[in-house]
Amino acid sequence: QPESGRDPAGPWPALQVGFRTGGERIRPVGYKQHRTLKNLFQEHSVPPWVRRRTPLLWHDDELIAVGRFWHSAHLEALQRDYRVRLVVAVDACQGVR
């Protein structure tokens, strides 16, 4: 049984997928503090049209992944506990020239 006490064969956690509405924050793996998506996107020069199309993954009202860009330790724990790997297969630049 995983360290968290979750049964990998039990019910899966409820995950929600959505897009930015403004003010979202995440603590990406490797960062010491939570960061706003606005600041992360700007610091990494992500174009505005990609930002709008980047899917966000939520668990229990916590942002755990930002497309293929960033993810949190919470997502890593879910993947480890449920022995799965979540993959974002959406190309945010599709159709953009």
C-alpha cells in the first residue's frame, strides 16, 4: 500500500481540466514558493495565444499541472500512489501560425 494509505485499486481521485480565468497559482516542482501563472508564463516567454490554450489540471481545488510546462509535487504523489502517469497530449500551438 502507498505511503499515503490510498488503495491504488480503489476509486480514482476526481480531477478537473480547465483553462485560465486569472489569478491561478501553482508551486512547481523545483520552486520554493507558489507562483502565479501570469509570472511563470512571462518569465518563460510563453506567447499569449499558447497561454490561453494551455490546459490546467486541478485536484481538490489545487492546481497540480499547467499543460506540459509545470506540475506540482501533489501530481507526482498522485502518479506514484495510483501507479499511473498523466500525459498532456494536447498541442497548444495546433493551428497557430
